[in-house]
Amino acid sequence: MHPFEYVRAKSVDEAVAALAKHGERARPFAGGTDALVMARAGRWELDALVDIKHIPETNILELGSSEFRHGAAVPCYKVYESPEISAAFPGLVDSASIIGGIQIQSRAGLGGNLCNASPSGDGICALIVHNTTCVIAGPNGKREVASEDFCTGPGRSVIGNGEMLVELKIPTPKKGFGAAYQRFTPRNEMDIAVAGVASSVQLDGNTIVSARVALAAVGPTPILSTAGDSLAGKEATADNISAAAQIASSEATPISDMRGTAEQRTHLVGVLARRTLERAVERARENN
Amino acid sequence: MVEKVRVRATLNGEPVDFLVAPYVSLLDTLRDELGLTGTKEGCNDGNCGACTVNLDGRIVDSCCVLGAEIDGSTVETIEGMAEPGQLHPLQQAFLEEAALQCGICTPGFLISAKALLEKDPHPSEHDIRFWLAGNLCRCTGYDKIVKAVQKVADSA
Amino acid sequence: MTTETTKGKYNVIGTRPIRHDGYDKVTGRAIYGADVKLPGLLQGAVLRSPHAHANLKSIDTSAAKALPGVHAVVTHHDFPAAEANLVDLGEGAVNFKHASNNVMAEDKVLYKGHPVAAVAAVDKNTALEAAALIKVVYEVLTPVTDVMEALKPGAPILHADLEGQNLGEKIDGQTNQANHIRHEFGDIDAGFAEADLVVEREFTTSMVHQGYIEPHNATATWDEENRVTIWTSTQGSFPTRRQVAGVLRMPDSQVKVIPLEIGGGFGGKIPSYLEPVAAILSRESGRPVKLLMERSSVFEATGPTPGSWMTAKVGVKKDGTITAAHTDIRFEAGAYPGSPVGAAMMCVFSCYDIPNTRIDGYDVVVNRPKTAAYRAPGTTQAAFAMETVIDEIIEELGMDPIEFRIKNASKEGTRRADGPIHPIIGNIETLEAAKASDHWNTPLEKNGPDGILRGRGVASGYWFNIGLKSAVTISVNEDGTVALTEGSTDIGGSRASISMMAAEVLGIPVEDVRPHVADTEGIGYTDVTGGSRTTYATGYASHDAAQDVVSQLRERAAKLWDVDTDEVEFSNGNYQSKSDPELKLSHKELSSKLGSTGGPVVGSASVDPEGAGGAFSTQIADVEIDPETGKTDVVRYTIVQDVGTAIHPAYVEGQMQGAVVQGIGWALNEEYFLNDDGAMVNSSFLDYRMPTTYDLPPIETVIVEVPNPGHPFGVRGVGEVPIVPPVATIANAIHDALGIRLRESPMNAGRIRKALEEKG
């Protein structure tokens, strides 16, 4: 492992300055559960890790009437241990409570999960179906990127040299909104998705006003499927949901690897899309 | 050569003040710099829990934390679990229930289980199994570990 | 639940005391191999081949040597020339040329992870950085990683000089077939002709790893007298000494091995990987050197158990009598010959009384790590084939799975297919206990909620267990306590069981026995902690050493009382004159008089007992399967096992439960996943999916005690047979749930889905 410095940034400006100084040889560092493993495996050659956990903005966790602000360094447990947040965002809890085990969830968060940009990241699809906006800071100030546009390839994202994720802005669900994430893993915990699907619906009565379906581990990035669009204006019926699940399945572009075959993953996407849509509708009905 | 950094923290209730290379994990810091070898390495990538320690009230895999990060923090390891002359009830229950065989995963399980019981003194079997899923054991099949934790929970 | 035939017979045996080493292990004080600290200690790193098969053209270590902080860089040039020489290590033999080339590649690398160089430096990271600076030129060769591919004409050849054997004949030309052996009995053709139903099936299993949580480690010093001292986590300090001495080409007595606490082994910590390398690094640097293996290398370069290709063919009459059976078992040995196919052949038919049998076994080298022992080596694979064919026959005949097994069960006097006659065994008793178990008598509702389907499976297994050499000394302290010294490293509570047997003989509380695991200069030769032999053979030595103490204490009492030794009786911890009831001393009282009656009393024994008793287990599993995803959950599991005598029942149950859970992982998810270049790609605990506690139900245990007449307390080995049936048990449960037969392990979700789709 290349020896690197540890920089504890106290502000976004300090962090950005440190990141900009080292260019591609520096990374922001929050939970460390990916960063240290990557550095140790020699996949990242680093001169500095910039700890962003001591910055006020990255620790923000604020549930407002129109927007939920989730700092980039907030660990998973803070999401599911907050009664207010878990009541408002059961779909995010689905993800936050299965990223690693309890030890990992003490440190790892949805922000880092997104920045790691793994196609199988359990948090990314849930963020996408919640219409999350990502606030990025860099040498030229701040910019915002939609969560579905954040990942650009396996392990790659829109974050450039000198940039860091500061926070996630998630619309506070209105009445009739429901979301869910499910993945398939051979083990019940401590595992990585063979395939995963997050779904959200906005209901008006039994009519789906809008829906989002995002697919994990079946392409080079998480995929925002058109299955959600196909449901807009339709009734929340089993048939419509099954048809949408078929669309999701057809849009999966998986590979075969040690975690599963392309065939198995395509099939799983159909099953999980149906199940998460059903669950999202259930939650939407409860949220009325 | 990157310079070592100074770290001041509270370790098992005692103040510590030491220098460590910034890229060294908390696991190696404990074992190599601070002489506390009770925390074990199993995988060095956050997938076995053998290196579990309590950091500021939360359990973490110390292989995925930097030693430099704990400046200002409070860390508890297996060496701090027993009171002088008095095992923690979980340690006693692990002995009585034969909840360890080779013992390499035991410190991690004990630190994890202690955090669970502090959060929830009466967990169900399901809760125990869910909470301990981040700790791998290859010897026991987990049965006696779960029973040992249940025994302490039942007597609390 | 225990079917305790020994209940009430003993004072100490059968109780559940706290193990002596337990306090150190729950407080973090216990010193494992990686915890060793020595003055001037250097840290090492090993550079390993990224290729599964390649010629080593050149190694340039100059840049590594030039890095500040580096004290030594070594390659095979620094090792003595290897000599082909086969030595028995107890559980498997070792050819020193192969062992030497396995610890440091000479001219070829034969698997991804094969060591090619090593570094010692001031700290771990410097050593790793230096290793990365070593330039190795490889001529990459096509790998062959599958046992059947390796046997094909024209397959890539691993060893140009391998002398393959086929049924006792040397194979002409180059081959990957190290051996083909056969056991035959009766008239196999007549046996099948006699059958009303013959079922023959083909099976494959993936290579799997023991998965111990503690990575391999070794610390070594090479001193001015050219003596080597090794600190390590090993299943056997003496076999480690022999391997290190063999690779370093020095007498065994020149090497001292100090065993530290060991974090799991299951057979995988019998071979030496790092010890000779640490010794050579110490010789070159003049400092103590510690090597710690990273988890990925534990998977890629240390002892898995073979993947296999197998057939099983069984013939039965309509009434369920087995008339004949044939199996062909082909094992991946890994990079060097020596798979456990022989053990598989000894066990595969041994649950049954079959008049006509043929067993073929092949040992085949492939570009994978050299296999090592893993808990009943080879037998889980073989039982998967045999017990699922048996299940198919039972289904076809419409019989009860346990009744069928009882009808055909081997018993005392039955000839094992490989020759030996079964002595007193507990096969039928185990099956009867399974039949009486709560699990078997609780009906299973086949349809669960949300489309979940449930199934129940049964399978049985046999393991022969071994004896081998053990030594124990017991010295009596003046306060009546005793210090017990043994050579068996304690992986799972054996200090307690060995002490309990001494306490039983001496008539003292087990807490008064202080056990100590000595190094190779502190106790007589002792074989590995493996082969389910420790409680049997070291326990035997403990019993005999305690008897020796008793006989010496009788002499002391005789001396005190001025009577003949024959006049002194010993019972329940008391020494008593036969003629004068007033003359009576407890063990403790007599111990206090040693100083005035001739000085210390030390009892000792070294044994090599031949009477290891075979063990049987029958297991019952209930699974729940989501047919849409193929996800299988084991929701109830019962293991029934004949243990002979349960010395410490809690640790006996622990062996049973732990083995079952390893078997569940093997059945459902564990495998070596190789890429097209033959390199293992899932070498982490994330992707090599061992069960977590959240994947499992409680594991119910039923201990059956049919004492082994070959041991003073009736001990049979308990550690291995419990892993024999699980893969077959789960396969049979999956069939019961879904109506599909999986003959390829792991039986993961993808394979279940595929089979369901094919079934339609």
C-alpha cells in the first residue's frame, strides 16, 4: 500500500483544497469501509485521504417539510435509528439497514455508497427512486447533479478531482408516496446484491401518478428503468405491476460473474421489481 | 516517507497519547503500537468482525478505521471488558455455555454482543442473530454463541 | 438431548466444566500466532503468482533490496535444493520436493497465489512495498483446473516428471493422473444383475475451503548454531517441525516449534506454508521475522478440499435390500498429488452392508492450490453422491428413509468395502435415535406463506477416525493439584477433555488439573490435532499417564506405611491399605508428603493406539425455498451422532454443530469461483460466502453413546463425521421441497432456478 497522509478537514473549503492539491491521488474519506479496502488492495494509489466526517455540512441530517437534507458523511445507522426519518423514508431504511453488518453501518453511509459508484450499491437505487439531488463541492464552488446521473461506470462517478459530495437533498414524501428496496443475496446479511431493485410510487387514490424503478447490479451503473414511467396514470393493479416488472427485467443488462449469471439476474430483476412495486404501493396506501 | 501523526484518545478508560503512521489501521495501531493483541485480524476488509471494537459508543471493524482517526475519541477493546477480578456477564456466559472453540472470533463477538445488550437488554433470538451477522465464526455453528447471549439477556 | 449410556458411570467425564484456557480467550490475553512479539522483530511479505500456470523465467529483486528498511529478499535460490522424499504426517503424507516447491516456486508456478519471493523489512507496509518492486518474468501457460479436463489426452501438463499410476501400473508418458486405485469385493456384475432397481448418477462438487477465521502466520529465528525456532499457529507442532526440517534439509532436532493458540484449522493448518519462508528470511536478515498471510492468499494458496467428479450406482431388490454398488470418485488434488480420495473410498459405502462393491478413485493434479485435509477429508463429497442416490432409490421404492437405512445398516462384523471388518459401532443406534427424535416426529407443512415451499431431507455418514502418537506427562504438586503437559494444540477445548480424563483417573476435580501445551522440546512426539484423534489418543495417553501417577503414589503410600505396594488399594481418589482401614490418604494428603518420600512424582505415557472407533451420524434438515428466486433457508436441523463417550458434552455438541454449519455453507453457497485464466476471483469473506448466524436455525444435537472398546473411556472421535452428511441432507431436502435432484454443489439459488426452469 502506498503510504498516504490523513487530512482531517474542518470545512468544505479545507477538504476541497486538500483534495485539489493531490488531484487523483486523494480521495474523500467518510466511513472508510470502501476506501481503506481499495487502498490496501492497491486499486487506489493515494497520497492523501481527506476525512470529511468533521465538517458541519456533511453531518447535516434535517427532515424538513419539503426536503430531507442528508449529509455526505452521515452513517447508515443514523437513518434507521431516527424514528422520524425511518417513518418518512422506509425505502431508504430498506437500504441503510442492509449495507454490511452493524459494524459497517456504524461508519458507512448512503453518501459513501453513492460515491463508491458500485453497480451493486444498495443505497444508490433507493436514492434514485426518491428523486435525490446530489450537492457536490469543488474548487469552482457547488453544483447539483440528479442521483440517476451520478454514476458513470463501475466505480466511476461525476465527482472530479478536487470535488466531493457534500449532501443529498431528498424531497420529503407527500401523502400517497411509497418506496421500497429489495435485493437478492445468497446470504441473509453481509452480502452483496446479485440483483437489486428500488421502486417508488406516488398514488392518487388507486391511480399511480408517477413511479420510479431503479435496478442494481445488472449494468455498469445503477439503471433508472422506464418501468416507472410505464405506470404513470395507470391503476395500481397486479397486472399493471407485473407488466412494469417485465419492462424492468427487459432493461437489465447484466453480466455473468461469480455472483450470478446474466440469466439469473435478469429473472431476479423481474421478481424484485414486482415485489418492490407491490411493497411501495402498500406503503403509499399506508401513507395517506 | 509520510510523518507519523499524534493521537490523543481514551482507550479502555485510560488516556493514551501516541504517534502512528497515518495510513495504519486502528486494528494494527491497537495490536502493534499499543500492545493490545486481543483484537484479532481475520480478513482486513470488513467482512468478518474479528477486529470489532467499540468506537464512541458504536461497534466498528477496526480494520476499516485509521488509527489516526481516533484522535479525541473513546475506544473500548476486549481488554477493557472485564472489571478487575470480575468478568463481564457475557464473558462468563461464553465460558459456561461453551460458546467458543478456537477463540479467535470471541473478542469480536463479545464486543458486538455487549453493544447489543446495552442498546436492547432483551433481544429476541432473531435480534441476536441479526446483530451478530457481522461477526463470522467457523467453529461453533453459532448455536452456543446465541444461547450465551440469550442467557445474559434473560438474566438481566 | 443425549442418549447417555455412560450417565452416572463417571465423576468428571460427562460433566461440563469451564475450559482451562477459556479465561484467557474471553479476555483477549490468549496469545495466538500473530500476537508474537520478539526483540528486533521484522515483518515479512510474500510475493505471489498472479497466474494459474506459468514458467518462471526470471526474478529481479534488486529494486526491492534497495528500498530503505528492507533487510532480506529471498527466492527459491535461497532454499536448499528440494529432495523427493515421502514422509507420513499422520493425516496425509508429504513429498518434500512438492512441499518445498509449494512454499516457494522453483521453475513453475502452478496456481494463482503460488509464492515466488519473500521480503523481510522494518514494518509490514515496507515489506509489501518492497514485494511490489520485485520484477518477475512469467511465461504464461494454459491452465487446467477441472479434474475431467485434466485427465483428457492433450491436457496441459502440470509436472513433466509426474509418474502417474493406474491400478498399480506406471502410466507411460506425461499425465496429470497421479493415481487410480480400486477396491473390489464380491461379484459386482452378479450383484447388479440380481437387483430389481439400479440407479446410477453423476455428480460434481466445487472446491471449498476450511474457512478458519485466523489467517496463517509464522515467526522464525535462525540462530548462530543454525538452529531454527518457529512460533506458529499449527494443528501439530511436531509435524510442522518435520516439514520445516524437511524443506530446510536439516535434522528434525535442529528445529524447535513453539505452538501458539490456533484460530481454527479443520485440517488446513497441518501443512506448513510460511514457516520455512520465515526461517530463510531470518537466516538472511539475522533478525526474527514474522509473516502474516492475507485473507485472499489463505483462499488462493492454502489447503482447500477437492472439487470432484463422481458417479454412484446402486442396485436394490424390491424389498429394499442393497445388492451391489459402484462408485467412481475423481478428485482435484490441486497443484501436487495427494487428494484425500483414499479416505473417501474407505467411507463411501461404509454405512451399509453391501455384498458386491467396486470403488474407483482418482487423484488428479490441476492448477489450483494443493488440497489439504478438511474435516473427514473427501468424505462429504462421496456421501453427497451415495446418499442422494440412496434417497432416489428410497423414493422409488416408497420406503421410509430411516427404515431403509436400518435395514441395510452396517454393524459389528460387517466387512467395509475396502477390507476392514467393523468392530462395535453405533450405526443402528444412531439411526434409531434419529427415528425417535423430536424433529423426525414433527410433521412438516410443505406449503409455507407467499409461495414458500418446504422439504425435509435425511442422510447418513461414516468416518473411520484415527489413533496415532501422543505423549502426556503429569507432575504432581504438593498441594494435590497436577500439571498436565501435552503436545496436542488445542483448537476447540481439548485441554479440558484431556484434563477431565486425568482427573477421572486420579479422582480429583478437573480444576485441579492444569493443562499445558508444550513445544517440541517439552514433550514427546505427538501427532496433529486432526483425524478426530486428540480426545481419543491424547486422552488415552492422559489416562495412562494418570495411571502411572497412581501407581507411583501407591508406592509412596506403601513407603509411608511400610507395607508392600500390593497392599495399597486405590479407589475414588483415595489410597488405602488393604489390611488396615486406618491407613488411608486422599490424593491431596498423599501429595503433600512427596517431599519426604522420594521427591517429585511425574507420570508419563506415550501411546500409538490402534483401536480408534469409527463414527456414524444421521442428520435431518428442513428447508424453506422461495421458488421464484431459488433462495434456500435451512429452518430446522438435527444431527444425531454416535460419539462413543462424550467426555465434555458441550464441546462434543459444539463439534457437531460447527461441522453441520460448515456443511450447510458447502451445500448452498461456498465454492472456488475461477475466471477463464484459472484464477480464483472470490477470495474474500464477502464473496466466499460462509454462513453467518443470521443464515441459520439452532442446530439440534442428539448424542448417542456406544462406547468404543478400543479406548479406556470409550471415546470415539467426534470432530469429523458430523460434516459428512450435510451436503446430501440438504440435497435430499431440496428434492423433497421442489421435486428436483441437484447433483452439482453448491446447490445455490442460480442452480435451483435453472433446475426449476428445466423441470417446467
